[in-house]
Amino acid sequence: METTDFTRTLLGSTGMPVCRLGLSATYRPGKKTIRQALDAGINYFFAYGIDGQMVRTLREVFASRREHCVLATGAYNLGFGHLNLRRTLEKRLRQFRTDYIDVFLFLGVTKEKHFPPATREELCRLREEGVVRAVGMSCHDRRFAGRLAAEGALDVFMIRYNAAHRGAEQEIFPHLTTHNPGLVSYTATRWRALLRRPKGGEGPVPTAAQCYRFVLSNPQVHLCMCAPSNPAQLAENLEALRQGPLSPEEMDFMRRFGDAVHAEQRWFM
């Protein structure tokens, strides 16, 4: 199922209403930025416990507005085999002082062997017990993610997608229609590489808003994560929602610029 609104939608078959921009704690946005995101209508928050400001601010918010927020967190794959997901979940519940997690993810899967059936089964048990509303994974192996999406194995997929890295359009998006899992994207600016002119390049450079609009213009993406480090960056990202989908001319520009960035940095496919 495709999204029907540029600014808000349901997170796939989870049925959770979300703003199509989510806020990540990756660059420690600070309490003011988080509060401004809430005021702007952002309600999907990705945090994993190491950002004290995000944790403390969300705890304050949860005291009166827990049902209006979607908290996404999870356990990182560290390459050491099967993790105790329950122990990590219990830690997150204590950190955020909440009775449940909305989206619990197994994070950083780069190879199929990092996500064995036992891990998938443990995730599903947590969901069945009711302490987690939806389960999923973040994955760099697009073919593997596409296969799991086609199987209906998970509720949410968190994947890399931007104008320079569009492989998901062939390897993941076609497999979403049957089971309609939530699709969360990140790295819209390709770690800011899309905001810089490639060597030898000429002409305009995309704005952050254009990078986010590129992602959100794809109806297969339910929401796109942003990771501002201050209120000014958040305001620039929010401009994407106000400007709406890219025009055909803007889309062509973003794809051509993305191709140039990808050609310059092919080491990161």
C-alpha cells in the first residue's frame, strides 16, 4: 500500500499514525529541538538510550502524551551472534519509563547470517506478549530485506534510501505491496554528501529540504528520519513538508545530482 498524504500517514500495517518526518537522536538534538519537533507535529522518535537529552525529554513528554508518540528503539547487532533481545528491551523500558515500546528493531544487519531465525522468533515473541507493538530491523542487505518483506516476516523495515543510493527502488519497494510493512528510511542527505558539489561539478546543489522531499515523494516510504543537531537544522528539514513533493524537473535534477555523488563515492554502495 502506498502513502496517501505527503505530511502524515499510517506506518504500514502497524496502523500507527505518524508524521512522515521522524526525529533521530544520532546527533544529540537537545531538548529545545525535540520540543520544537513535537510542536511541529513530529511524533516518531528513534532513540537507543545513549542520548541523555532525548531520553529525559521523552520521559517528560510520556508523562502526559505517551499515546501520541511513537517510540522506536532496539538492540544493535554487534557481530557476536544472537543477542538477548529481552534484556535490551527491559533496559529500554526502564530508561524511557514506559510500559511498552512502539517499534522494537534489530539494528545494523549487514548480512543474512546476522539475523538468524532464532532472532526473528524472539522478536515475534516480544510482540505477542504485548510489551512491543511492532517489530522490525534495520538492514543494509537490500535483497535480504526485500525477501523478508515479501514473506511478511516483520512489521517495520528501516533502510537506507536517498538520491545517490536508490537500489531499494528495485530490491525492496516492489516487495512491500502484499503485506504492507512500515518502511522507514534514513540518510536522506547521504551523510551530507548530497549537500556538496562533487569534484568538477557545476551548477546548483540540493538543499536539505530537497533531499527529504526526494525521499518523501516516493509513496512507498512511510516516513523519513531526520537527525538535526540544533533548531535551525530542524527548521530546514521541516521545510520539506511545507514544500510538498518534488516537481518532475526537481526529481530529474535530484537523480542526476545523486548519480554524480554516487559515481564519486562508489565505495559506499
